[in-house]
Amino acid sequence: MASSRYLPDRGLTARMGLTMFLLGLLYVVLIGLIASYTNLVLGLLIAAGALFAQWFFSDRIALYAMHGQVVTPEQAPGLHGIIDRLCALADMPKPTVAIARSDVPNAFATGRTPARAVVCATTGLLDRLDERELEGVLAHELSHVAHRDVTVMTIASVVGVLAGFLTRIVLYSGMGRSRRDSGPPIVLVVILVSAVVYALSFVLTRALSRYRELSADRAGAFLTGQPSALASALVEISGDMARIPSRDLREAEPYNAFFLVPAIAPGFSLSSLFSTHPPLERRLDQLGTISAQLGRPLT
């Protein structure tokens, strides 16, 4: 990866290291279970292969899922102009630029490397934000690219995916019944431990996801020097989410991990332990602190 001018975040590095360490411990437990079921190896390799494909083709998958269309500078000169400026500031390769026709105001970045990255904005976002706010949002998304967040989150999810796959295989393959020497209690232990591993890895990866959003807010705000622009965009987007039809929010909800602000239908708590994003108040508090450091109070 070519170096960028996005400020390094020691907190992000520490959180990533701790999360990966804990996930590694869970991985060791999981491997111990797999070792006692050698005929599961092929199935687990298939699951790992699917996960690799999800990472390798992440840019295409996300664009297809969100119905995003790649746009040229002639088709979207304003959007390209902002990304050109930010990439020059950050000293990073320019990603592919796309637009998704959706009234849900949001943006996302994906791609396994900066060279294969895609930054996509919805028409709902482009219609609602001014140029200054849009720059703040895109600086946030480009931070995800610079920090290789897609790769980080894919690696972090490996344990949970394998644990879930192992649980399903043991439940539905009838393997326990075919192994008279092991007996049902061993099968129950495998299922229980796999379920616990899956639950713990889920909580850890969601915590890491929330922190990477705070880190992207921080990096983007320092890059542009205008944390108030991102704060204004977050308030605008979060407020407009309440006016988006629930059906549209439910359609977008599976892709919340990609978004700037989660598309969550009414009735859910943004501050939940299982949320992919930190609460709006936490994000605004951080941006306020950065504004004070830069001598530019939020207004």
C-alpha cells in the first residue's frame, strides 16, 4: 500500500491488535474442535474460500448489491472533483467513483486494496448535502480505503464465519450419530463451544467496526481541517433517515457495515452492543474535540 497523509491512529492500532489477539484465541479453540472432526475440513475450506472470494471481489459485490453505477468525470464532475482534491491531499490513489440511485442518504467505500477501491455515494446523499458537507463525508470514506478496513474486517470475521459453519455442519450432517464412539454429549459440546465462539467473535468484530467508524471520522476531519462539515453532514443524514420509508431502510440495512450512517428502521437502538456504528452523540463529541484542537468550534 502506498503511504497516505491520513494521520495514524494509535488507538485504532491498539484496538485492532487487542481484537485480533482475542479472535486468535478463539481461533485456537475452534481449530481444536475441527481437529476432532477431520472430515469437516473440506467443508471448512469451502467456507474459507467463500470468505476469500467475498474479500477479493468486495468492490464488485458491494456495487452490485447497492445497484451502484460507475460514473466518469464527465457524468459527475462535482463528485470527481471533490475526490480528486481529497486524494491529492491524502497522497493516495484515486478510487473508482460510483453513484447508487437510492433515496437513502449515504455513502460507502469498499475494495480489497486502495488500487481496487470503490467509493459510492447515493443520489439521496448528493441531493441533500452541500459541497463542504459532501467533502467531509468522502474524506471519511477515503479513510476506510487508506486504512484497508475491508481487509481488516474480513480477517476479523473469519473466526465467526468458521464457527457458524462448523455449528451448522455438526447440526445437520448427522455426523454425531455416525460416530458411536463419540456419542451425543461430544456433539453437544462442539455445538455449544462453536456457538459461544461465534457469539464472542460477533461482539468483538462489531466493537472493532464501531471504532473504525470513529477513526475514519477523526482521520477525515484532520485531513480536511473542517470537522464541522462532517458533523453537519452526520446530523443532516441522521435526521433525514427518520423520514425515509421503512421499506427502503430495511432493503439497505444488510449493508450497514459499508455505510457512513446505518440505515436502520425505527425501533432499533444505534447505541446497541451489536451496532456496526457508534451513536451519533459519540461521533459529534469526538468531532467537537477535534474542532477545539484545530481552533474551529462546531457551529
